[in-house]
Amino acid sequence: MKNQLWHILIIDDSPDDRADLRQMLLRGSDRRYRFSEAELGADGLRQLQQTREDPYDCILLDYSLPDMNAEELLAAFCAGADLPPCPVVVVTGSGRADGRKLLRAGAQDYIGKDWTTPESLTRAVENSRERFALLADRAEAREVLRTERERLDLALTYGNMGIYEWHMVDDRLWWSAELYRVFGVTPETFIPTLDTFSALLHPDDREVFWQNVAESIAQRQPFLNEFRIVPPDGKVRWIADRGQTEYDAEGRGLRHFGVAFDVTEGKVAEAKLIEAKVAAEIANNAKSDFLSSMSHELRTPLHAILGFAQLIDLASPPPTPAQKRSIDQVLKAGWHLLGLINEVLDLALIESGKLSLSMEPVALAEVLRDCEAMVEPEAQKHGISVAFAPFEAGCSVDADPTRVKQVIINLLSNAIKYNKPGGAVCVTCAPSPPESMRISVRDTGEGLTPGQLAQLFQPFNRLGQKVPGEEGTGIGLVVCKRLVDAMNGRIGVDSTVGQGSVFWVELKLTTEAQAASYAAEPTGLVQEAQVLGEAPLHTLLYVEDNPANLLLVEEILLRRSDIHLLSARNANQGIRLARSFLPDVILMDVNLPDISGSSALKILADDPATAHIPVLALSADANPGDIEKGLLAGFFRYLTKPIKVNEFMKTLDVALRSAKTDAAVAAKEEEV
């Protein structure tokens, strides 16, 4: 490329000689040049070091300089390497230097001042550049080969492996003595060729192996492969192969060399590990499914037991004192059993990895306000004062709102349950560096010993604490810890025997400006309806296949003269009744014999005639994931079994008011 600009450095102490060299290069060809100059060797060395990122195209170096000669300067240029950073042509006086010695010192060419012509000088510069490029390529190839051989030597020293070479020009294959042992053959009975090696390959791996080799060579990439062989003893072995190919100037493969080693033990162990993992996952899923099923099956009879017990408790005339004591015991035992079911199911979901969290900004002030309202009756019952210290109202943390409330309520319940008579509980919030908020629950109980603290988060371990009239599973704190861990938080305790304990939870602060609000519905929306004699009649359609559950809801609605009950035993029948009677509200079991309640909900929502009807879910599937899934499916509310009569009544009133509002809006739209 004649138009390429070459940068030439001329190092010569004679201004006239520098000018002559410039003029000869300019006259020797129509190439364009840019020149830099130096009078001393030290100046030339400094200029070369300043341009190492973009070196000169060539250096014209006078042999004799005032401060050093060309051989000394070449040694400084090379700095211990075989070559300087760019081509060097030494310009000598008559008989002053040994050309072979200059070439060994790092020069690419030399020329005498007395017989230099524009053509010879130009040719010397061009030849030096070509020779420099060739020597640089060879030096790079030698360095690559040296590095690869060092790696191979290290691998052979520490691994059970052998080396091989494949001369690709004539397809000769050479193996080291160790490689025969790796492949399970002997030099006396096996001659390594491409054909004999290919015959060793497992039939299922043969085509893929050679395809990988071809792609590696074509893409100039190291060869990395794992394959199976079948040696003469018939025992299949796994082999790992790591290889590299050398190429000629045209890019054709010359020699492929590498190492191969037996990885059968590792593959067998990996297969066993995968098998064990699959078996563990199957067992976990089976356990989770079993517990989920058991939870559903236990909730169904509890629904009837607790529901009818509540009806008897609310009967008119009221039960006698003796009957009241019996009913209270039934309700207490029933709700306690329900709590046990919930805790065991929570722990099973966490341990099986199926716990679903909805991480979002949570306003701590609202969560703590809800928790305070929920534990107040329990605190009054035990004679324990509970105080919540004020803190910044705008503070929010990254958490699952339902689960963080569950954790704090559990800690508060324990602080009340295991407190001393007339004791106190104090809840505080404070920043915890670097970016967390700590919620602390302090009690004035007996405290915990170091031995008890060591066993604190073990399942089904109540640490020997027995409080008369108080029952539990001993897994509440375990569930709390797993939930907090899953929310990327921390939980811990500080305790002093005789003085009390402080259980604390740390959660990450969120930078979201608006934290979601999780306060309970306004009181005005959940008050029981005041039914007047002339109140309009509402229709409720209950889709339920369990006769006991249906009977319970019928008994509950006997107390509501403003509601007419329709019932259906399966989803399809319920859909037909909904389309025929257009009830104000639909109460639907999620698990029905023909299609699911969620599927029935979708059919009703897609029908313009029934799309406006609020549909309440009533199900024994009560874990938070089921509830969230149901609400996302479009249920107006999701109620769980066993039913709580007052909660059911309030939710029914909310649905009826919503249906009334929707009907009024629809009527106005029709008028328009």
C-alpha cells in the first residue's frame, strides 16, 4: 500500500546524515513518510518508550553515537526480549560493525553509509519490516507453545491423564504411555490411528465427537469435550479431552495436541447426586402434597364443628351456663387444632421450597397498628400491658405484607403467653445499619438460659416451657425464622434469666416513596347489616358439594331474613342457576366435583349477564399462595374454612353493598 504513511525514527548525531537519509527515502519510492529525529542514543530510547502503544514503522540507527553504540542501544531497545518493539536498520560506516552480530542483537537489517542509495535504503526498510513481522509471529507461536506445554506438564503431574499428538498433514496419531492406561489398552495390542481410536468411542458419542473436533479446528478454538469409550474389557469409561491446534500461515491445521483423562468416577458421582436430588424433590413434593391434602381434609370437618358450635353459641334463647362452658371448650379446642394445622402446613411449604412470597414496600406503621389491634384481646385476657413506641410513620421495608404481619404477631403472642402475671410487652422500631429497620419485642418474662437459646429455632421444641392453659406445637419460631430468611432479613434474641427477652427482626428498608397500605377495611364497610322488616330480599347462590357445609350456611342464613338461599351441588349446575336467577351474590367452593370454582368463575365473568355478580370463594385451601391465586383469579373475597360466622356475615354485607352499587351504576347507564 504505497499511500500508507510510515513513521520513521532517525537516530544520528550528524544533521547532514539525517537530512541525507530523509531525502533518500523520499526519492526511493512514492511512499509517504513522517519523520522523528534524535541526536543521542538516550534521546532515541526515550522517544521509543513514549510510543510503545503506537510504535514506529522503522528505526534508522547510526552505529556510532556519542553516548553509546548501536549494539548497546539495541540491547536497551529489546530489554531482555528477542526483538525490539519495532524494526531496526543499522546504518554503519565502512568496516565498523559485524552485520551478523547486529542481527543477533535484535536488528533486522544493516546498510553502509558509503554505498547507500535511495533504492537500497528503501529496500532495506521494507525488508526489515517483513523480517520483523515473521520473527514476531514465530516468537508469539513459541510463547503459546511454551505456555501450553507448561500447562500440560502441570496437568500430567497432578492428574491421572495422558497426552496425545495428531499430525494432521498425514493423520499420524501419537499417544504417551499414560494415555494407553487411561483408555484401557496396551501398546502391544493397540496401535493408535484415527480409525482404531474412533472404534473405541461409544457408538452414541462417535458422531458428536468428530463434529466437535471439526468445529473446534474451523473456529480456531481449544477443543473441550467429554465422551464415552468402550475398551476391550467392556467397561464403559468417561473421558475428558482438552486440546489445542497449531495452524500454518494460511490457517490450515498442522498439529492437534492435548490431554485426556478418566472422569468416570466423577460422572458416576454426578449421576448419583442428580438421582438423589430428584428423589429428594419427589419426596419433598409428596410430603408437601400430603400435608396440603391433609390440611384440606382436616379443615372440612373442622368447618362443620366450629361452624355449628358458633351457631349454638349464638342461639336464641342463649345456652345455659353449663352448655356455654361445653361450647367454649369445643370452640377453644377447634381453633387450637386449626392453628396447629396452619403452622404445620406453613413449615411444610417452606421446607419443600414451595413458599410463595410477594415482596413489595410495606408500611411498618400500618402493619404494627394492625398487630396491636389483633393482640389486644389476648393481652387483656392475660393481664399484660402492651405498648408500641412511636416511630417514623413513613418508614417502609421490603417484605411480604402478610408474612411480616404473621411473624410479628407470633412474637407478640409468645411475649404475652410466656410473660409473668401483670407483666409488660414493649414494641420498638429503630434503624439498623447499614440499610435495615429493627423491630424489637421486649417482654418481662423469666428469660432464657444459654442452653435454651441454643435450641431456640428447632422445630417441635418448646424449650421445656409449660404455661398452664397454653398449648402449641413448638414450631412457631421456626416458621418465623424461615419466613424472615426468605424475606432477606434477620431474626434473633437477647435474653437475661429473670429479666426477660427481646426478640428482634431486621428487614431491609425500601426507597419506594409510596408503601402499600394493608390496613383493615374501614369499619363502616364491615358492620353487620341492620335488617328491617321491609328490607328488600337478596338472593345468595351457594355452590357446594359437601352437605354438611351447605347445612351450616343454611343455618347461618336463618338469622338473615333479608337473604334467600339457592344451592347447587356442582359448578355446572351453579352456572345454570346463576344465569336463570341472577343472584345478588354467589358463594362458591373452590374444589368442586366437575370443574373447579376458578373455572366456573371465569365462565361467569365472560358472560355479560353474570359478569357483575360478586363471587365469594369459600375453601379449605387456606395457605397464602392459594388465597393470592384465588384473588388474582377474580374472586371478590376469599374465605377459608372453618368459617367464622361474624367474619362471614360482614363479608356478605360488603358483597351485597357492592352488588347494589353496581346495579345502580348499570341502571344509570341504561337511562343514558
